[in-house]
Amino acid sequence: MRTDARRHHDPEVRGFASDNYAGVHPEILAALALANEGHQVSYGEDDYTAHLQFVMRSHFGPHAQAFPVFNGTGSNVVALQALTDRWGAVICAESAHINVDECGAPERVGGLKLLTVPTEDGKLTPELIDRQAWGWDDEHRAMPQVVSIAQNTELGTVYTVDEIRAICDHAHERGMKVHLDGARIANAAAALDVPMRAFTNAAGVDIVSFGGTKNGMLFGEAVVVLDPDAVGAMKHLRKLSMQLASKMRFISVQLEALLARDLWLRSARHANTMARRLADGVRSVDGVKILHPVQANAVFARLPHEVSERLQKRYRFYFWDETAGDVRWMCSFDTTEEDVDGFITALKEEMGR
């Protein structure tokens, strides 16, 4: 019986299920190998985590503080705990990842209440926020303390800079803080063609869950505190939430490789471009409807259920709303034009059967 490592998958298999399906960007792998030599102090006292602070400040302003964590759910839970009291609540879109895709972790682990608002496109507005922003003096109701938005949203839509600034101004006027779930923050910046700071610290966001895994990292995200006066005890919250890495240098060096130059932007732009190519290719197919504006690296579509089931045997992807026949197709940093064109051809073949 073999005990040595060997390949267990077919590297030729491609899919559109998630940007998490993609491998690790070669530049990230090279950075990991670089950091792997010798010994470094554990639990974030290493040279790579120290240097990461300078890198993050180049993107998010001179007061930014980065706290590397293992994953996106952990990043959100830590960030939201940092902004809320035990009786606090977070206003978010009904479709938000923290509400539908984190197994209740913000509420069960973070001990906070989510106050959700239905939206057409996954985006909150000041008017929508006000549906839940009330009752601060009512001890029978969880107190709204945070507005959480995702950039880009779970529906692939992107807030403009002015939209985020309006939300931040509105929230702050009511004594609330603003959290930005940036699992795909690079894709949003690439779509808007602006620096990330334009719609974060410059717009009034207080804390960011910065995503790296969906943009070519092996693992790891970061909680980026933009307003140090808005939060406290971040180091303790991270440990309490089981998000403190002992060998933190291996998260920090990946974030550094992603952000120090333009890898984050190159990868995100490419993924967005592939999504637009995919959307353009399927729009003309009879019986296929694009559901939301394709602004980042996601395409949401509606097509006959039986067609999707057949197509899934050729390319992996997920139903978004199986009853309605809605699906989601995701592109990543390593999606190729050949991948997209092959998928479009397969879709046309299955629609024609």
C-alpha cells in the first residue's frame, strides 16, 4: 500500500461552481515557499505579519490594522463581535452571506442578532436600512448597532462609491458602525476601477473582512480595522473565536504577495472579464435568462431544470434557487477563454436536446 502523496484528481476537469474551486496562484505558492525557510516567532509575532501592516495601510490608510484569520466566516464573526455589545444586532440584506451561508455562526458563535432586509439586488440603501434601524431604547428588542454590507454582494452586484458613502453617513448619524464583507473585495475594486480605499476607509467603513482565498490564496483572510477607535480587544476576540493561527506567517505572506504589487487586481480583473465573456455568450441562447447585472465574477441565470442537471454532469456548478431553476456560474483567476467557450458550447448542446 502506497503511503506517499500522489495526485488524486484530474487537473483537466474545469468548473464554474465557485472561485474556491480554483487552485493556488503560482505567485502565492512561491511566497509560501519563501516564508517556509527557518524559524519564525508564532502567533503573529513574525516578520511577515509585521510587514503586512505596512502593506495593508498602503491600501486602507495610515490607521488600518490587519488581523489575519483562517477563513471568511471567521473573519465576519470576529469583525461583527468587535462592533457589537451582547445585546447588539446587525442589519444586513436577507441574501447576505452572514445570513444564508454561515450556518448561523454570527448568531450562534458571535452571540449577536441579525436583522435582515429583503432586497432586489442584494444591496442595502439608507431607506432599506431604516426598516430595521429603530428601537434603540426598547429593551425588548436587540439593539441595531452595525450595518453589514458585502462588496460585491452575494448576487454579484457592486455598490458604487457614493452608495457606500451614503450608507456609512446614514449609519453613523444613527450611532451605528459599518462592516464590509469583502470576500470578493478585489473583484469589486476591479469592476469599479478604483482603489479599495475609495469605498472603504475613504467612504466611512469602520471594519472590513478582507478576502484572499477566492482570489488565489491557499487559505486565509484578514479582519482589517479601519477605525481603531470603533473597536477594542481584537486580539482577544480573534483567539476567543478560534481564529488565531500559530504559524501566522503563512497567512500573512500570502496576503503580502497578493497585495504588495498588483496580483490582487490582475487576478480579479481576469475573473471579471471571464464572467462578462460567459454572460455575453449565453445571452443569445433561447431559454436562458440572465437574472442580475454581471458586474464582477458571477453570472446568475435561469434555465430549464433538466438542462442544468445534464450540464452539471459536464461542468460543475450550483443551483441558486432549484425550484425556480436559477443557477450561479462563477469565474476565477485561472478561468480561461477555452473554459468559457467550452461551457457555452455545452450549454447550447444541452438546450438543443
